[in-house]
Amino acid sequence: MRTAGMFNGTGATVYLCIGFVPDYVTCHNLEGTQIIRLDWNRGMRRAAEVVDGVIYTAADVQAAACTVGTGISPYYGKGKVLTSDDVGTTTYAEGVYLKRDDWDYRYVSTEKSPGDGATVTIDTWTLDTASAFTGHFNGDVTGTYIGEGSEIIIDGRRYSILALTASQGVSADEVTLDMAAPSGVVEYIGGMYDYKPMVAGEVAKDGFKIINTTLNVNNALIWFEAGTYDR
């Protein structure tokens, strides 16, 4: 079993409720000015020096051991009903307990809620400047959910939004993608993050906990991969 995803850094302990307890996790801070990577696996739990993993930082890739309570650890959450004290702030891009979010946010909220289309559902992409990978939609986005980090599907092909200012999108060159996507039909736009806050009353799933804030910097895009071994 394997999974991967992006979440917004919180600058505090965060629980990734991925549905299983992983045997290994690799996390990358994608927005640091230097390499920041935290690796953990179940074998490290057998050595006190690196029980919570190994973190790599700095331009010359310095490695440091993560002792207990300073890195990544398994989270056995199945059956825990979250309270308001557990979840803290549940605004999008915040949160303590996070769950998978595959919602299509391109709709105007009167059609499908929550939606991020400001006045119309986003269904058309127009390429304006191919060399800059920029173009525009048929309407503005509110910017609550759609922005840098959002994945977008145009005519069956997956791209990523690299730049889009809130309350914009309809004018030429207001949207920057990771490639020069030909003009076409927009079929899906995900949120800026693959994980969103859980709220009081929800039941936490198994997963892993990140305690390290050298990696988990507030408002930085954090990417992780997690999985299990065959034995």
C-alpha cells in the first residue's frame, strides 16, 4: 500500500490520517531556500538515536538524527472521535488532523459547494503565452481553495497551477501552469493541498504524525510519500 500528497505546513505537530500506519515516510519541504527532507521508516524505531527519522538540511546536505518526539512517528488513530480541542483551527490550509481532499473546486458555490468559481463554473482554459506557460479561464476564482499547488485536468491531461492571484483568472496571462497546456476544456481543478483539516465529530484514521517544524514550516508546501513493505 502506498500513497502521496501535499499539505500546507502548519508550524506545529500535525497528524496525516492516510488510512493506514506506514512502514516508511519521506517528506520534502518544497519551498525552502535549501534542501529540507525528513526520512523515517519502521527500522529506525529500533534505534533510539533515530527513532523519529533522519532530517537533511542546508546546502551541503547535513544530516541530523531525530530522537523520540522530534520527527515522524506512527499514529494509531482509528476509532478516535475528534473533539474541538483536538482539531483546533479548521480553516482550509490550517488544521491539526488532516484527511484526503479530492474535491473538484472549479464550480461556483450555487452549483456545487464548496466551490471556488467567483461567478461561473471554470470550464474553459485559453493559452495566451506559450513560452511563459500562461493563460486564463472563462471566469475568476475566489482563491480560497484554488491557487499555487492546485492540480488541473485539461482535455484529460494533468497539469499544476504555479501562480494565480485570488479574485483573478479571467484576464489574459493571469494563470501560470507548469507546462504550456493547449486551450481546451477544464475537467477538474483540485485544491491547493491534497489534505484538509478534519473537524470535531469526525473519526480519525490511522496514519503518521509529524512533530518536526524544521520541515513543517508554516504555510510552506510539504510533499510526502508513505507506504508499507511486503513483510
